[in-house]
Amino acid sequence: MVEDGGIEYDVLVVGGGINGAGIARDAAGRGLRVLLCDKDDLGAHTSSASSKLVHGGLRYLEHYEFGLVRKALAEREVLLRSAPHIMHPLRFVMPHDSGQRPAWLIRAGLFLYDRLAPREFLPASRAVDLAGHRAGGPLKPAFTRGFVYSDGWVDDARLVVLNALDAHERGAEVRTRTRCVGFERHARHWVVTLEGDGGRKRVRTRCLVNAAGPWAGRVDAVASGAAPKAGRRLRLVKGSHIVVPRLFDHSYAYIFQHPDGRIVFAMPYEGVFTLIGTTDLDFTGDPDEVAIADTETSYLCALANRYFRRQVWPSSVVWSFSGVRPLLDDASDKASDATRDYSLGRDSAGAPLLSVFGGKITTYRRLAEEATDWIASSLVSARPAWTAGALLPGGDLFGAMPDKRGVLEFDRWVAALQRRLDWLPPGLVGRWARAYGSRVDTLLAGARSLDGLGAEIVPGLYAAELRYLVRHEWARSAQDVLWRRSKLGLHLPPGCADAIDAWIAAERAPSGGVALGVPA
């Protein structure tokens, strides 16, 4: 419906990564008419190529970024409570040797890390004798002491999708595979030309939000007609990760320091793998074409081999991924030292324009709240911020409000779900519980037997789940399903993608009842 003299939307958000999806969700929840669009899939780039951590950023303390660390630490438990199915606490082990910072300095840093923000349920840090600790077994004998501290794990790609889904359920329109190819700024509105499956279309919006990630500088310059201002210039940094067969059989993760000062994580991944990353390299190419370099693979393998008894080589790598982080250019000498804080470019020289520069997964909700506060003020909308006390879709395991029970009693909830769905393979129920939480019942759509799930399109992936992903989560290809909505691509044999693409094409055909990937 077109209202207010032809203005279809209050807010058009360019960019379907975590910041764009978060802003769309917050704005829709305040009653604003929102359109979120991305030229590719949701979270197709930086937001699905992170280290998968909800963390304060322990290493940022040595750069004196206390404000950023405090802000991120305050968000840690807020996020964990909001979506306990796709997030969970994670204990990190930091081995120590004589070549690193003195033990007393690390202990002091962890003491500060524990106290910069309140903790309700995450345990405090402590020193540990690795010779007698389970996490010490996979390490080389030289590492006899270390430290343990708390942070959190997140399925980053699903976090993006759940924010977009919540936005949609609160009234937002979400269009994937839709480019913004033209911007016309007027005194009180924008006219934006969109290009997607249905051709070109011009829409009018009262406010434009540029959350285009690595492309944010380009969008800001085109939309505003001006060169980037000081404090709004981006430094593009490539971060790469490798996945290898499991190097340890316990639930702890490791944080390793390379002799060059960089930090690398090694974490349990998908049950039978270990995730190792990340690198930090300045990037000047096309963000659409980013990929790990051989030197990065060798670097990560060498660092893992410095610590682990079991050695890995480039030939051990079963998967790798790279993303381009759009960091604020603070003139740091090294890419690894560049700030992970964010800046919001607020432009009121005509219809409002808000551009997002920088940021990290852990602070996305705070960033979105701050951005939407300004948007709401600019559009004279009085509804207050709300996301700090809200659950993401599927997170209502023990009630309608965020609660630590979802975090601390998640395994109990899964066990109850498996008893209720005892006609399903336990491994499938476990995977669904982590991916969909309480939305498992929406996925089942009333099915009460394995036959009710429809055909098994590829091993462990039934028609019911694919239909849910197409109709509710904007999945349009096997790539969306295998590497973003899930990580089934790591577990399935070659050739499965073709079968999934064929099924999706048939489902989305006119007779299938799904048009343009918009949820039913």
C-alpha cells in the first residue's frame, strides 16, 4: 500500500549482513515501514565469514580499547540469552610459554576482562595446570600452564537470517538478490531504483540506511555525492579460516599467540572438525572475489603445529573461507591492530542518510539500536528501543522473554524435544534444535512420521526442511542451504548440490507456490 503521497517505506536498508538485518529488525519493531535488500543472499559475505564468536575481544585490551571491550562484554550475555539455540558459552584455553607476555600481565588482563561488565552466568577466568587438565592433552609437552576464560560461540550466518526473519514477522519486506542501482535524494524522501528478478523498480523511502559492509564507502559516496569524511574511511581487511579434521576431543577452544603478535583461535566445529583462524591482511581487490591465499593456509597450519601434538598441513584442509572486514581506518600500522569499533555517519542534508562503518558481530544489536534511535528521531517516531529484552525467532525455549535458562538448560530442552520426536533420528533432532530452536514445530508442519517429512533429497536433508528454508528463510540455492543456513556441505558427499538446486527450482516454480523467495 502506498501512503503519504506515494512514500512506500519509512526506511530502506541497503545490505543484508548482520548490521543491516539488525537495523531492519529494530526499525520494524518500532512500527516503521522497512525494506531490506541485498544484492546477494543474506549474510553472503563478511557476516558468514567471521570467527563465529560472541566475545569482548581480549586482545583489544592491549590497544587500550576499554570502551569497545566493555560494550562488547555487556552484549555477550544479552545475545546468548536472546538466541540460546544458535549461541552457547565457550571456554577458551590460553597456553603460556616464556616467549609470551609475562604470566602476571595476562592474569591482570583477564582480571580486568572479567570485571569490565557484569556476568550473570559465564564463569570467571582462572589459571590452569595443563599437565593435569583435559585441554592440555592435545598440546605439546612444553605447554604446562595456561589460563581459562569465558566467551561465546555463534552461528553467524543463522544470526543474520534470524534477524531478517524477525524483521519480516514485524512487518518488514526482505528482498534478496536485489541491487540498488540508483539513488535520487530529495528534501524529504529518496527515490531508489532496485534491480532484481522482476526487473527494475523505483521505490520511495523517507530514510536510506547504508549497511553495505565492504561496499559501504562506495554506497555512501554515490548516495551523498561527496567523498568520505574523516572518521568514515574504511580499511578493508581480509580474514581467512581453515577447517581440518578434529584435533581434539573436548569442548574447550584455544587461543594461541603467534610469535609475530597475532592471535589465532582453534575451536571445535561441526562435531568432527576443528576451525582455525583468523588472518588479518589488508585487502584491495573485489570483495566478491575474496579467497584464502596459499600463504594464509600455510601460516595457520604452522601456528597450529606450534602448539598441537597432531600436525596439520595444507593437504589436511577440508574447507576454507575468507571474508573482507570493513574496519574503520584508524591509521594503525598493522591490519590486525585496526579498531573493531564502529561509527555511524549521520547525514541530514536532505532526506536522512545513515551509513554504517566498521563494527563486529558482538556489538551488532547495540549498533542497530543506536542507528534506529537516530532514524526514529529523524522521522519523528516515538517508539522506544526494545531489542535488549527480546528473543530472536526460535529462542523461546522456556518462555517469551530472554532468560538464562535457555543457555544453561539447553541440553535439557533438547532431550525433551528428542523424547517428543522419538520417531526421528536423534542426530537430526539435535541438528534441528541447534538451527531452529522452537521453530522445529514450524518446520515439521504437522508431520508425525518420517514419511511425513517428504523425500530425503540428500542424506539427512528432507523435503520438509528444504521447504521451510525456501518459504521462511529466503533460501534460493544449494549454496544458501549447505553453507549458510547450515554447514551440511561439510558432511555430504559431492554431487548433493545439484539435487538440492533441482528441488529448489521445482519448489519455486509457479506451481510450487513460492515467488521470488519471499516467505509465505
